[in-house]
Amino acid sequence: MADSMLRLSPNPETRNDLKIVELDLREPHMTLAQLHAIQCPTLVIGGDHDAIPSYHLWQISQNIPKSYLWIVPNSGHYVAIYKKDYFNSVVSDFFRAPYHKIEGMGMLH
């Protein structure tokens, strides 16, 4: 995608779009082991048809100690835009409730 965008006529919109694509490709540049350093509650979000494979989202969530994973059905990378009401509701709930780890029999509910 970045290569294709470089062929477009340069204007503020295409330059900004290219910056976003480059950011997605190169940042953040962290290993799974480095994710263990994140100590705040984290909500890892992606669509089931995301540019980031669901398996990678799962790996990210498994390597952040206090994380939740939310894979949004029938959605791509832009969940916050195309499913904004759903997104805002779930993210609002995430910020309202304290983090808790679900273990044992609680995992069956």
C-alpha cells in the first residue's frame, strides 16, 4: 500500500495517509517480551478481518499482564470509525470498571 501511495500526486491528504500507513508498518517496534513491561490495564482491540491478524492480537494480549482482548466481529482495522457506537460503549465500560482477572470457575460464565 505504501508503494502505491508514493505514486500518487503529493498533496497534504496523501502525505498524511502515507504517514499513517508507515506508522502502522513500523511502530511500535516492540518484542512480545517487552510487552510484559506494560503494567496498566490494557484493552487490545481488533476486527476479525483486521490488517493485524487475530493471532497477533491474541499474542499481544497474552504478553501484557493486565490485558483484555476484544476482537470485533464483522469488522476490519477501523473499528473506532465504522462501529463507533459499539466501540465507544465497550471502551467506556473498560475505563469505568477496575481490571479483574477471570480465573477458575469464573471462566465458565
